[in-house]
Amino acid sequence: MHLAYPTVVAALLFSVGVYGVLARRNAILVLMSVELMLNAVNLNLVTFDVWYQDRLHGGQVLTLFTIVIAAAEIGLGLAIVLLVFRNRKMIDVDRLRTLAEDGDGPPRPADPEPEPEAVETR
């Protein structure tokens, strides 16, 4: 097996993932793009593990760790996306720049009523 083929495929996968993270507005598609980038890393790890013929198979062990981290990341990410959708009824990443609620905040104290001016009577 040539080393160039899987590394080129991994580079293309990673590039598509970076494009998806930078260009997409939907939070679900951004999470899918991050998963593509992690899969490109996994492909490189396994490729170089096979290429170097490591006895301990360190690349495959690191790939298992990456898969576990990816599963945890997608679980937390989807939970956050669902909570944001439940509260704001949208998952557009560009409109979620701040953590403050739209239009909701602590109630502001009402302005005190101006006291009527005293009228001098003679």
C-alpha cells in the first residue's frame, strides 16, 4: 500500500471538514464537519500505524481514544444544540454570538415619578 493514497484522502476529508465549519450556519452541520475532521485524523493514525508496523499498534489505540472523544463531543454538542433550539427556536450559529437571551433580561427598575412642583399661593 502506498502511503500517499490514504493521506491524500485524509487531507481531502479534513479540508471538507474545515470548509464545513467555516462556511455553515447550521449547528448540526458544523458538528458533522468536526466529525469529518476527526475521521481524517483517524485515517492518518491508522495509515501511519500500518506503515511503521508498530508492535504496540499505537496508532490504532489513539484512534480508539479519538473515537471515544468524538462520541462524547457529539453527545454534548447535540444536547447543547437541543437546549438552544428549545429556548430560541433556531440553531443558526451566526445569530448565537452572545449568551444573553434575546430581549429577556433582569427587570429594570421603573423610573421614579417626578414629584409635582410646589405651586406658591399668595
